[in-house]
Amino acid sequence: MAFQQFPPSERDESLVLYHITNMPMKLEALTQPVVFSQMEGNPPLWITHRREQDSHSEDVFVNNAKVDRKDSDYSGRNHRGITQVLHKIDEVLQPVRVKAGVSPDTLLYNPNANQLITQSANFDLDSYTIRAFADAVSRRKVDIFNKEGRYTFFIPIDSSFKVSAEANHFPGSPREQHFEAVDKTVIEGHVIPSHVLFTAPTPNEKPYATAAFSENMQVTIAFSTDHKKRKTIVKSNTVLGDEKHPLGVVMAEVVKANIPVRNGVVHLIDRPLMVIDSTVQEFVEDREDGPLYEFCKVLTNKVDSGFLRGLGEMKNFTLFAPSNEAWRNPAALAALNNATLLNDVIRLHIVDQRLPLEHIKSKSHSLHHQVRHHSQHANRHQHHQWDLSVQFRVALVQLFQVRSMSEPKNLYFNVMVTGSNHTLTVEGGGVNATVIQPDIAATNGIIHIIDRVLGIASHTVKEKLATDPSMTKSYHLGQTEFNDRLKDNNTRFTYFVPRDAAWHAAEVRYPSTIKKLFMPKFKYHAHQILERHLVVANTAYTMMDIKRMTHNGPVVLHTVRDRLELQLQEKANGYYLKWQNEEILVHRADVECTNGIIHVLDGAFLKDSDVRVTAGVSGTLHTNNLQLFVLLAPLLSKWLLG
């Protein structure tokens, strides 16, 4: 079937000979990385073994073709008594082809990468030309393309140097500047040594060190292949750079893949790697089928005119750009018809500073380190009552936060570490998204592609509590009857939720009291405490609403249980709610839900009269301990958590 789909004009004897090795070999004998064909010049066939995770067998590939293990290893003798072996593969093996009319030369039938690029006019490259990159290799005297061994080469096509031909005649022109950027280091950043990587067997998102990888310069390349669309994107990541080679990811599409050469494989790409020459706007607009084409459509058709142009004019900012799939979410689709909401949502995705992944990881690590330092200090002063499991639970919920362009909303970041893998999540407006492609570099900023649209709520208050790792304690306290009311979409809730760290801080100092509060037989008392934190009204109150309401003094909000008198203060590190002479930090404001808003707090609204009994009586708590907790929990929380 694969051969039948191949163009008839290219089915000749040489193509057949390229499918035949110079000796019979069963699959078990294909242990070496290369075998040689019977085509003129004996061009190589590259062998790749790939074992899928949790699989006991491994796949075998010849160049880019996968061997069908169930339909292979057929052995027999021909009429001359010579042993032959037959393997079935899923695509035609394509050698380098010489253009019609070119004088036959043995070398041309088995070129290495250097011969391919320097004599590219003699080879059939599907109308692509690569003279510009070949010129750069020659001028920079880079010899790696001529070395024997196993390599993967990425060659930018001429049209990737995207300026007019006339511009090349003027010194300092964009074309000359573009060529100058392709220096020896950049050229070496287009080569992966020690690996021959065809698109089908190469795992997605696995970084491979390039020839530009040393103590002072570290550049990797990763593949991302959509096998259904037969489309491959390669991404260079300058992890360690210098003034001429800034940090960040550059993405290029493979326009002609899997060209086998004597020293490896060549892929033609539509732009140079490592070279950062596009603005954020240009990246967003780059392709009709690009990674952000749905986002581009939203900015072009649904948002204020000129906003997209502004992404090309802004300086030193970060864009968290929702993926194409993110815009197919029903909640996101519904928001497209609300221009006011959509403009606010788009601005929520922009931060007025560069935030590379390493910076966010560093800030998050710094916060975790501070918590551990405070916990050790508390351990010395609390007679060793600090439990290490509590200590690290507190550390896990420390979130690095920055202000977005949607004033006054913040974005909150968390780096989850699993072995050697680091996953960055960002929350904005109550929506938690995962960064699926970080650190795309632009001339005026950084782009992180995320898997959800921020600020468009798709969870009820109950669902948000149930899924947010920082509010599990409050969700546990409200299990059964209390939490059930929070799923009502006909009601508007404003819920002030103590985060887990607040409960942990209290548990460290007063373990007996807090332990009882979380017991099922004390749920009546727990629910009464939570009811003081829950406002039910015709509208949900944002932090800006509360700020306006408290401009001339405290405001009284009617909660499910009683009246909540609050005064809001804004300080350098955020908002504080003043309640009964206590100041409680608002850890995360305006977590939007489909039926209300959650404000995550570093303390709880508790009074010593909430539960009044004596120790040892079933269903009761000791009032003195609770009173001390009320007075000291906010101070302890601020001391421990900064």
C-alpha cells in the first residue's frame, strides 16, 4: 500500500535497490545503527530501536519506516540458492535523489551533509534551496557537516531569511544583519551529534544536546511531531547563552524531513534555530496552522482593534498564550460573545516583565526556602512541636505571584517537581493552567503557551474547592451539607476561604483543638465557623468592590451565619482584611467561579464564643485554646509564611 501511494515517476530500479541490503539480516541481527543498501554508492539505511514505556518489546525503524514485526522475518532461498529475508515496513524508503540531467557521479549517490548543502543544486529537494545557509557554513569555516559519524542536521531554507533581495545590497540591511546572526555557534546549534533522528521514531519533547553545548553555551533541540498531520516542529532551547545568543526557545517547522546522508540525516526547516528575530505579534501571527492561530483569530476579530499590533510594540513583557485547543473549551467559546469580559481576560494573560521559566522556578524555590527557614526557627521555639510533614505541606503551597495587566488581578505560579521533570502551572481569575510550551523567545518578550484560557470560570465554588490543592482543609471541613450548597448556579457566593497553610499553622501550635475541629462529630461547629466566611447576595464581591465599599470605613456583609464587619487595607505585599482587631492577609483574591468568587485567606474568622465547652465532653472544644488560636493564628501565619 505504501509503495502504491508513491509517485509513479519516482518508482525506478534505484529506489528498489535502496530497499535491499548487501546481506540478509533478520530483525534480531539488526543491532548496529547502520546497514548498507545495494543502490549505487551503497547509501546507508539507518536503524533505530525504540522501546515504548511499560512495553516488553521494542519497535524497529529503518530510516523513518517502521518494521511490522508480525509480518517480517520471512526467510527463503532464491533460484541461485542465496538466502533472502523479507521485512514489511510502513512507508517507502527514500534516498537522496539526483536531479534529472545531472552528470552521474558516484559521490552524489551517497553524499554526506556537507556535500548535500554545497552541491544542493544537483539534488532534488522539492524545489527548496539552501544556498544561504551553505554560504554561512563556508564563511564561518564550520567543518562538522563533513565529519564521519552519526549526526542529525537541520538546514534552514533560503526563504527563511525573510527579507527582500534588494535589501541584501546595502550594508547593515535586515538581510545582512540576519546572516550575521548565523555565526559559528548558531550553526553548531543546528547539529545534534551522536544521534541519527528521523521524525517517526524520535520521542516528542525530549531535549538532545547540540554541538553548541559546553560549559559556557548550552543549546538543546527537541522534536514535536503530529503523526496524524505528518507535521514536525523542532525547538531549539538556549538554556545557557551569552550576549549574542539570548536564552529562550525558537520553533521551526520541518518542511522536508528525513533526508538520509552518509553521516546521518538532514531535515530542512523553515527558519533558523537560535536566532530570535520576531516580535510577540509576529509569532502569534506566524502561520494559519500555527500553535496560536486560534488566539490570533480572537485578537483579530473579537478584541479591541490595535491590541494585536500592540504586542509588537510593547517591550520586555510576558504573554501566557492559550493553545488552539484551549479556545475550544465551551466556557471559552461562550466568552467570545462578551467583548467586555474578553478584553479583561486577554489582559490577564500579560505581565509587564520578562518571566522565563528559570526565573519563576528560582522565585518559587526562594519562597520554599524561606518557609523551611521559618519552620526550623519555629521548631526551636515551640519545644519541637513542628511536625516535618506539616512543614513541607506548608512549603508546597507557597506561590510566586505577579500583577497582570488586568488590574488588580495577579497571576499565581507553582512549579511541580516529579523526578527530573518540572511542570509550571499558572492561575489567573480562578483558572489553573499548565504551561505546555515555555520560554518561546521574541525580540520584545517571552511567550509561554498554556492549555487553558485564564479568567473564564468553568467550575462552581464547590468544584473549585474540591480541585484546588491549597483549599483542601476548608473543603474537608465543609463536607456533606455545607459544601453541597456551593454548587448552586442560581446563587452568587463570596467565600472567604482559609487556605491549608492557615490551618496547618494553627495545628502546629494547638494540635488538640484543631484536631477536634476536623473530627466528624464536630462538623456542626465546623459548619458554623464556615458560615461566617460565606456571603450570599445578588452579586459576588471582588476585592476591588470591597475596597470601594470600605473607602469611608468598615463595611458590613451579611453572611449565612451573622454579620461580617470588614475593613480593607492595601499594603505593599497585598490586601489585608481587618476583622475584630486582626489583620488577615488575602493570599489570593478574586478566584472566579461560575457562581461566585473565592478569596483565599491566610487566617480564619474565628471567635472564642464559636464553641464553648470543657475538655473531655463529647462534641465540645476547649475555649481557652480556641481563644489563643484566634489571637495568635494570623500573627503566626504571617511570621511563618512571610
